[in-house]
Amino acid sequence: MTLSAEPACAPDPATAPGRICGEPIPSFMPDGRLADLAAPRAGMIDFTDVAARLARIARFTGAGQGSGRGLPISVAQHSVMGAQALLTEGETALTAGLFLLHDAHEYAIGDIATPVTNLIVATMREGGDTGDAFLDAIALIKSAWDDAIYAAANLPPPWAWNRRTAAVIKRMDARMMAAEAEALFGPAARKALPMSRYPAPSVRAVIEPWGTMKAESEFLVQLRRFVWPHGSAQS
């Protein structure tokens, strides 16, 4: 069966500006319509769908707490706890809002874990390919979806952030990753991710994996707190 996106979701590749690639890439929306993943636009972003999907996407390739058999940490939980930590550490609500959405593109394209990316690139290099084209394609896709998502939130996209803001968000992302690894895999994880390089973020509670419903709900709560005061709330 061949899937084709509806015209309203997929402008003509020959005339549409800002496309990722010329070929339409159909993907299902919650109501069953097909959207074109190659043509992200602010008007197609539904933040209730963003929250729902991010709450169901697990970090660390789905590893759960307690020998990997417990609940995983979702992208939504990661985003919420990192945003709250930034505010606790004295950053602005705007910076917290930017962090909250920094992985939101994953609601559309999924989470390609860093070790998986590294494996693909290493395999390509052993085959004589630098892997640069693969990395460039991933970066382009993420950037295009970031542009649409931040525009929908009336916030500046990552390429428009100043150096300090970009560094603060990147640093919190790494610190949360290290703290989450310790929560999932135990103290031994800190040997690979030492506190000296990855200081513990000022989270408001011990990091314990949330269920899907809590992760989705908290993400929406923080959208109203950090994001929509700077833009327009969706009805």
C-alpha cells in the first residue's frame, strides 16, 4: 500500500519553501490524516499531541529502573525536570521554556539515541564513508522541526539563541542525562559520568521514572508555566 499525504499537510515540493527534501514523507497524525514529515510548519504543531508522544518515548533506548525491568524515563519527564532545575538554579522562565522544548522534535521523528548514532557512524566509517552526510541529515531534520515547534510556541528557535543560553541548555541536557543514568543504572554509572564533569542538577525531587499519564500531564503544566506566558496558548 502506498501512503500519500493530504495536500493541506504537504505543499507542492516544487514550490514549497523550507522543505527538508523534495520527496513527501507521509506520517500519521492522531486523527488519522497524513502529514508530510519533510515539510514541518508551525500550523501543524499540536502541543497536546507533543506532550502525549514525548511521554511515551523512552530515553536510554527504553532501559528501565532496577536491572532494566522497571519504568523508563521519558523524554517528557527529562524535559520537565530539566526546565524546573534551570529555574531553581536562577535561570529565567524563558530559558526554562526553551529547554522544555529542546527535544520536542522527537515527537515527530523519534529519539535516535546517541550510542545508536555513534554505532551507525562508526560502521559507515569502517565501510569507507565518513558518516558526515548521515550526521548532517539528522541535524537538518531536527533543525527544521525545531523551527516549526518553536515558531508554534512563539519562541526563538535554537539557531537564534545567544551563546550563553545555548551553552546553559546544552549543559543542563548533559547534567540531566548523567543524573538519569545514575537513577536508572545505579552509582556505577557515575564512573562513566563523574560528578566533576556532570554536576547534579537542582531537581525538585529524587529522579524516579514517571508513568505515562504523569509525564504527559506535567509537560502540559510546564508548557502553561514556561512557554505560553511568552506566546499564545493553544485552545
